[in-house]
Amino acid sequence: MSILSGKKILLGISGGIAAYKTAILVRGFVKAGAEVKVVLTPAAKDFVTPLTLSTLSKNPVHSTFFDKESENEMWNNHVDLALWADLMLVAPATANTLSKMANGTSDNLLLACYLSAKCKTYFAPAMDLDMYQHTSTKKSIKTLQDYGNILIPATSGELASGLIGEGRMAEPEDIISFIEKDILATLPLKNKTVLITAGPTYEAIDPVRFIGNRSTGKMGYAIANRAASLGARVILVSGPSNEKVAYTNIEIRKVESADEMYQEVHKYFNEADIVIATAAVADYKPATIATKKIKKKDASLQIELLPTKDILASIGAIKKSQFLVGFALETNNELENAKSKLKRKNLDMIILNSLQDKGAGFATATNKITIIDKKEQVLEFKLKSKIEVAKDIFDSILHKI
């Protein structure tokens, strides 16, 4: 999923031939998970139809302050549209529209929305070569940039006039990529790598059976998605889980056993800035693994178990600048046990959840956590969805790093 997932985008389309590309642009935004509303200048309807854009965006398309064709003649409130948006994009931005934006002219709905917007505004110019090079156009672009608007530069190529040169609107996929990169550059975890472990481990008894636990990986995957939404490169070392990631900047490394997870964590540990160990790693594994399925017999079966490598303690012993977060799932003496684990494993923070709390622990959509930092400061939270819990965890981490 793109960093645009969940974003509300107001797309303003002005009257230039490049408007035909906006159908692809709207589809791209929607595919990225964004919600899109479209405002056209009256002239833009000569190049692309409201029906096409409303079908692709799944929202009404507006071009006037009220819809004359509507029986109720509803007023299209430019303030509501502008304040709804997380970001605004004007594409194509013609020389005429650029000039009006730069000079505060408000003679159509698109311009009224622009002047009312409090969100970041991007603009993608599109016009013929001579118009793009004209001093007045360059002045308009500079003025808009001075106002804090973000230019998505025009490209060179064959123009509608037949001339070849600068003035083509950037291609839809390039516009989307530009905005994604710009958003990522402003996020708190940009240029940071977050290493996360999630899910259970399966310790083989024979080719069919294993020792495991009830972890589903829901909490770890929620944390990975939250880290990615904050701009991090995320390396997710996951035991067997049916959960899915939602962002393209998450790299999944699938493992089964505790030994495999140990190897993968140590492989990437030195690259990480933040490490969050949510995985429910098996404490023991069979001393030997049968090469064939063990047949059932009337006699009892004894399996010798050996302790697995302690992943969290091993990286706590070698950490340098990494911010290390562990989880403690407890059933008794919860706070004391969690504080002990925090110290023993050289953690910067530990997340305590108790199986005594209804709705917490494995295989639930919710969790109830207590966060304890290195100074043993305790912060308790009420029962929340694991998505909200992931947000609380990162809010706490960002206050510490």
C-alpha cells in the first residue's frame, strides 16, 4: 500500500489538453488507497467529462458553485471541500490558472477552493513551450512556490502544438510518485530502519508435528504498518502468520523456527535504528527431530526439550545506538516481571500485556498495554484496537529517540 493510503486528495483540473490524463491520475490515487474529490474549471469539461471522473473517484465532481441541473440546486461549499482535503493538487495547471492562483483571483470554484485550503498544495503546469517560458508564467510559478506551494515540474517532449520542448504535464504515475516521496520526506521516521519480529515460531517434532503457541502476529503486523506509515524502512521478520502488510516499504522475511528468527534478526540488526520484538518465540525446542512421522502407540511419548537461543537478550548484549523494545506477556506478578526483563535484556522500553486482562493477548483484535521505559516510568493504556495500540507505542518511542 502507498503512503497515500487513507489520504484525502482534492484534485483541481483546469482547461488544458493534458486534462485527459487526469482520468489515469484519479485511478492511480484511488488504487493507492486515497479518497479523491475532483473540482473542474468550466473550461476543463471540454477536455474530460465529469461522468468519467466521478465514476473513477466514486465521488461527485463539481465545477460550479451550485449545480444548475440539480433539482435542489445545492451550493457546492468551497470551504468544506478545501478543509476536507489532506492535500490539494492542481493538474493540469494552465498559464491562466497559475496566474489567478498567484494573484488571488477567485472567479471559479477551483480557485475558491485553492484560496480556502489550509493543506499542502501541489501544482503540475501544462502548456505550450512559449507560454511555459514566458516571463509572466515563470513569475507565477515562483510566486506560488514562495507561498509554500510545491511545483511538480513539467517535462519535455512533443506538445499539442507540434513543438518539442518543455511544457508537458508530468505523467500521472510520476505525479503520484513525486507526492509520495515528498510526503515521506516529511515523516518522523524518514531515513530510519525499523526491525520488527512478529508471530509465533514452530519448533518441529517430526515432518508433521510441531511445538507452537497461539500468537497470530496481529500486534507485530500492526506495529510494522504503523512504522511504515511514519516513513520508515521496515524489516519484518515474521513467523507463520496469516496477517498481511499494508505498505510497500515493508520487507518481509519469513521464518519458522526460533533458530531461523535468531539468524534473520542478527543479519539485519546492525542496519536498524529501532528494534521491536513482538514475536512469541518458543522457549524450548525438541532435542532431536524425527525424520519420519512418529506413529501413535499405546505407550506414553517423551520428548526431550532444549532451550532456544534468547533473541532479545542476544541483541541487547550487543546493541550500540539502537532503540530496543521488548514485549512481556505475563500471567502473574506482571509489573515486577516486566521490569526485571527490561533490565536483564538491556532494553530501552518494554510493553507489558497481561493474559488476566480480557481482550488482551493472542488472537484478538484488541490489546491492553502498559509501557515501561528505562527509567521505570510506567504509562498505562486502556483496552484499544491493536492498530491504535501500535500508534500509542510509536508515540512513546518518538518521545524517547
